[in-house]
Amino acid sequence: MEVKVMKKLLEASEKKAEEIRKELKERGILYLNLMSSPGSGKTTIIERTVREMKGLGFAVIEGDIQTTLDAQKMAALGVKTYQINTGPFGGECHLEAPWIATALSEMDLSGVDVLFVENIGNLVCPAEFDIGAHFNVVVLSVAEGEDKPLKYPLAFRVSQLALISKVDLLPYLDVSLEKIKENIRGVNPQMKVIPLSAKTGENFAEWLEFIRENRNSLVS
Ligand SMILES: Nc1nc2c(ncn2[C@@H]2O[C@H](COP(=O)(O)OP(=O)(O)O)[C@@H](O)[C@H]2O)c(=O)[nH]1
Ligand SMILES: [Mg+2]
């Protein structure tokens, strides 16, 4: 019996994800779901993106178990921000499509061209839930080591883009960027991979170009 209820809940969540994807496409809002382990640089990447990318309006839904720290950083940049804290509701380690739908229904999306979801920091649970994004973006910092795509393959399988972050740290680490790329492509040969640094701005332009191109093709 319990299994049946769970299946129904998952089906409802998947249906909601499809509805969100379609609605945001119709509204011309590119929706990107950033997933990574804690500290790999999601917030910093979004902050630099908002600062550097002129002419586009941004909104962010922040997922955290506790605190509004990242949401405060976004709000300080003038970004339309919505915080989902799962702590009071059992401390779930992922976001789900119905919660995103509620957030969207309560947000003012006028003038918004790009929506980021900063998912809850871990490489396991968020990958299991389709939250209706146009692109899942997995962020892996070079400091996390070469083997993480092999250890947490689902996050890499369900994503269309991998950002290899903090490449400015490479000179200080015994890590091969080529090996990280090879391991990502071993799990997902179709994956687009962009190594970048949100600190120095190295190769950041390629990420901005990805956003601009995909936002344009959504509205053309
Ligand atoms: N060296 C370096 N540090 C970074 C970079 N991006 C983020 N950080 C630092 O890494 C830490 C975690 O970043 P944050 O954006 O909060 O990660 P999140 O938990 O994934 O949102 C912070 O201290 C950032 O200043 C980067 O490109 N290079
Ligand atoms: Mg963050």
C-alpha cells in the first residue's frame, strides 16, 4: 500500500516538473538547476553571472536545509529571490517540483529572463528529482578530486552541462583537469563541460555564452 502511495507522489511530481518546464519556456524564462556538493561554488558562480551579464533579468530560488545566507547575497545584488528551507519539514536534502511550483506562484517573474535554482548542497539526492529545469547543471570544483563523477554518477547522468569550478586552484592541487573531464565523459559522453573560475573569471565567458545562446533559442 505504502509503495503505491509513493509511486503516485512521484508521478505527480514528474507531471508538475513537465508543467513547469513548459510554462517557463512559453514565458521565455531559461531555467537552470545548479547541483553540487556544498562549497563547490554555486552561489559565487550565480553572483558573478548576475554581475557580468548585462541586459538580462535574473531570479533565484535558493534551496537550503537551514539559513537564508545565500538568499541574502542574491537579494543584495537586486535579484528576485525566494528561499526554500527544508529544515522545518524534516530536513530533506533535495528540492521537488511541487515546491518549485509554489515558489514560482509566489514570485513576481516580470522582467525575468533567467531563473536559477541553487539546489541543496550534495551530489546525491537532488539528482533523483526532476524539478522541471531546462538544463541541469552539475558543478564540481577541482578541489573535490578526479573521482567524484565515478562515485556520484547520477548527478552527471541527469545533467546536460558540467561546470568544473575553481580552476584557479589547479596549480596548488595534485589534480588533473583532463582526468576530471575524462571521468565526466566516461559517465555521460554527451555532457558539455566548461572549466571556469568565478574568482578570477577564467573562461567565465563560455558559461555566459551558454546562458545567452540558450535563452535566445528559447524565445526565437
Ligand atoms: N579559489 C576559488 N574560490 C572560490 C571560487 N568560487 C567560490 N569560491 C569559494 O568557495 C567557497 C564556497 O563557495 P560558494 O559559492 O558558497 O559554494 P556553494 O556552497 O556551492 O554555493 C567560498 O569561500 C567562495 O569564496 C573560485 O572560482 N575560486
Ligand atoms: Mg551556496
